[in-house]
Amino acid sequence: MRVRILWKFFAAFIFLSIITAIILTSFLVVRLRNDVETKISQRLESNAILAGETFKENFRKGDTSDIRSRAKTLAAELHLRITVINKQGKVLADTEKDPALMENHGDRIEFIEAVEKGLGESTRLSGTLNFPMKYVAVRVADDNDIIGVVRIAVPLSEVRFELHPLYRAVILGAILAICIAAVIAYFMASSISRPIKRMKSIAEKIAGGDFSEKASIKGKDEVAELAESLNIMANELQVKIERLNRMDRVRSDFVANVSHELKTPLTSIRGFVETLEDGAINDKTNAARFLAIIKKHTQRLGNIIDDLLRLSELEAGGRIEMAELDLKGLIDEVIMGFGHALSAKGQKLEVTATGNFMIIGDRGKLEQVFVNLIDNAIKYTRQDGQIKVNLAEADGFIMAAVEDNGIGISKEDVERVFERFYRVDKAHSREVGGTGLGLSIAKHIVLAHKGEICIDSELHKGTKVLVTLPKTQQ
């Protein structure tokens, strides 16, 4: 059977409250009993002193009958037992029993203390009355001569009778305190268990994949900190799951795309090979054309495989050979290689550069980046279009921007252009060539150089790719 944390906290609070109440009650009972006994002793002492003064003259005269008469009268007024004893311990008068039948009291503790110290006190079972009594005795003296002892006694039942109302008040107070503590404990336990129960519910939803709810618990205690940690964990899990889902989609798209990219040229190659096998090989004109097409497709397959190997090497943290190089000179060399392509489309490429462009990087891999970016700009820019390459230096970084006024990319596609085999316009992409891996390779190369690459584009207006590279490796 599961026990709710509310009742665990509640039981702990009640247990502590009961223990505390028992300890305090015990302390108060002992303290009250001592106080009451002290007050009774003081009252008995005062009455004994008063009685001693009353009997002093009778002690001098030795008038025993008058002592007995006075003792009975005084005992009736005070509602106490009075015993008058001479200095030898003989009982001269007692208000509860005939003194002639009583033994010598010279060995009684209270009598001995009264003779020696002036005041004696004891609590014991009365040998005469056979029930517990509290005794207080005082010495009666005449000019420092001891002439006798007066003893006052009260049954312990009367002491207890005085204590019982106090005990009841203390016990009722303890019970009331425990009841109040129980109410407070319940609300305290609820205030602790309620947010924990809430967090449990949210944790179960998170486990089920629902990240919509958050634990909103105010305060600066551990429970609030736990709620904040739960919210942070939920946010991180949501981000990671979304990233995993995105990666899964990318992986699925990659498998589908690579299958399609490989299948298309292979299908063409197989078709032309079968045509040649069926006799077209004897037709020299068609045979040469078919072989040229087969060669084109095999080159395309080779390019795809080469790009896949490059990408795999980069993703696995492949070797980067760092050396000092002039980025401006590298880009100039890349542009020279596109002279024919620019002339064929009547395009104009303009380079602007201000600053020092010496950096530490891998020349071969950075060349791949700018070959890919400039190649894309040429391919996706219309006849007589314009392409700009701008280099600038700032705060230890070099920013290289490749900008065109071509067909542009929609906002939805910009977020995915760095994915492997992702094509904005699949028909146009295959028409102009390319493997669909160029931007993905470029991104991994830039990241390997501790840099950044981003794209800003607007459909039908053009595209700007910005590469930011540190001048020295950080």
C-alpha cells in the first residue's frame, strides 16, 4: 500500500509535537508539584510557628490539659493535625489520637531536625494513622532554651487534591496544543506535498512526451529550486527531442535522397547498357552518344561518392592542415577558375576588399568552400546577372560575403539548405549539375575552422552567403 508523502510529513510533525508535549508536560507537572509542596510547607511552617507561640506559656507552666484543649481548637480552625511534643520526645497532645497511646517521637526525622535546626520536615507513612502524611515541625524555645516542638501535619491526599486541578489544566493544555499542532502540521504538510504532487504530475506528462506544462512554484526554498530544475530539465529534454526528431527526419531524407541520387544515374546507365547489348553497339553514331551519356552518369556517381566521403571525413573530425594563408589571394584564384562560366552567361563578378586578410586555415578545404559558393551564385543567377564578393576585417575576424541577384531562396528553404541532398529547386538543380552536398560540406569546413556561415535570401531578389572566420585559431 502506497503511503502519500502528505501523511508521512503529517505523522512526523504529530510525532514531534507529541514528544514535545510529553516533555513539556512532564517538566510542568514536576515544577507545579514542587511549587505546590513548597507553598504547603511554607503554610504549615507558618501555622506551626503560630501554634508554638500559642503553646509557649503552657510549656513553661507544664499545663498539659490546656495544651490539649488549645491544640484541638486550633486544629479545628486550621483543618490540620497538630502534635505537641516536649523536648524529650514525649507526645503531650495530638488532635488525631490519644497521646497516652502514642510512642516517643524523639526518633522522628522532623523532630530531630526541628531540635537541631529550628525547622524539620518529612513525608512518610504515619505509623499512628497508617496513611501518608507531610510533616513540618518547629522548635519552641524560651530564651534560647528548648522547651518543646510543635508539629503540623497534613495528609498527602490533600496535597494531591490541590495538584489535580493543575494537572488537569496542564494535560488539557497539552491536548489542545497537540490538536492545534495537528492542524498546523496538516497545512504545513499540504504546503510541501502539494507542489511535489504537482511536479509528479508534470514529470509523468514529460515522460509521456507532453512538455506544455511547467511547474510554477513561488519561493526560494528547496521545493521551488526543484521545480525550477524540473522546468529546466523539461526545456532541455524538449530541445533534445526536437533535435533528435529533426535529425531523424534529416537521416530519413538523407537515405531517401542518396538512394534517389544514386538510383537515377544507375537506371540511366543500365538502360543504355541494355540498349547497346540489344544491338545499338553496332550503330557507331548512337553507340558513341550512348557511351558519352554513360560516362556523364558515371562521373556524376563519382562526384556524389567523393562528396559523401568528404562529408563523412569532416563529420568524423577529419584532419585539418592549418597554415598561414592570404584569403583574398585564395578567393582571387578561385574566381579566375570561373572566367569561362561567367563569360558564358554574361555575368559580372565584382570583388571589394579592405584590410589585412592573412588567416590560419586549411587552404584546400577553404578553397572548396568558396568554389562551392561562387559556383552556386553563377548557377542560380540569370543571364547577365551580377555577383559580388566582399571581404572585410573586424575585431580579429574576416567576413567574406558572396552575394548575387539570382532566383533567391524562400524563408522555409533557407533553414534547410545546409542539409545533405536538400535541394530548393530539384529540377533546376539537376539541370545545372551538383550533388546537393556542397553547402553541407562548406558548413562543416567553416565550423572546423571555428567560424560561422549563414544565408540571407529573398525569393526572386537574390542570395547573400556570409562566412566569418577567425584570423587565428581560438
